[in-house]
Amino acid sequence: MKIVNKKKFIVRVVEIIIILATIILTALAIKYASQIRGYKGFGGEFLIPIISLMIILILEEYLESEDKKNERNNRR
């Protein structure tokens, strides 16, 4: 497999790492918060996936803007 766009490949790898870290961190945070509280409740630990989704969307937007910028520069 030949990597055509190195930036895009790196961003995709970072996104996969973020997703895996989010899954692990969320599970650990829920377990830890339940132990601290002494009961099963719902708190900020359930916002971790939303924060990671925001990070991924920002990375995608950055990558898309870079592609558009490169397209405009290539037209000239």
C-alpha cells in the first residue's frame, strides 16, 4: 500500500488513537466515579466521548481547509 497523502494518513491514525483512548478512558472514568460516589450515577464522565468527537471534527475541518488551500494554490 502506497501512502499518497501523508498528512491525511497521520490525521487518520491520530483519530483512531483518540477513539481507542476515549473508549478506555470513558470506561475507567465511569468505574472510578462510581467508586468515589458509592452509587451508580451520571456525571461529567459521560461527556468524554463528546469531547473526543469535537477533537476529531476539528482535525477533519483542519485537514479539509488545508486541502482547499492547496487546491487554490495549485490552480494559480
